[in-house]
Amino acid sequence: MPPFLLALGGAVGVVSLVRWAIKTAHRVNDELEAARQAKLSETVAREQIPTLRRDPATGAYRPS
């Protein structure tokens, strides 16, 4: 009977380890996705900033 209990305990340990690894992988992927979305929103904000063009009359750079 004791070898059966050792095998059962080992199986429970393996299942616990796999569950922990899956939860960790999901957490890391969620964090990476949030960072990716933040970078995309930052890129959109940069596109809304007007570019500077040189004014031919004064030579100064002004937003276009």
C-alpha cells in the first residue's frame, strides 16, 4: 500500500506544479499584452502630433 500512496502523492504534486506553471504563463502573457497595447496607444498619440515645416518667409519651423 505505501508505494501506491507515494505514487498518488507524486501525481498530486505534478498536477499542482502544472497548474502553477499554467497560471504563471497566463499572468505573464497578460502583462505582455498590456504592455503591447500601451505601446500601440502611444504610437497613435505620436501620429496626432503635427510635424514641423519650415516657413519660407521667415525660415522658422512651424507646425503644419
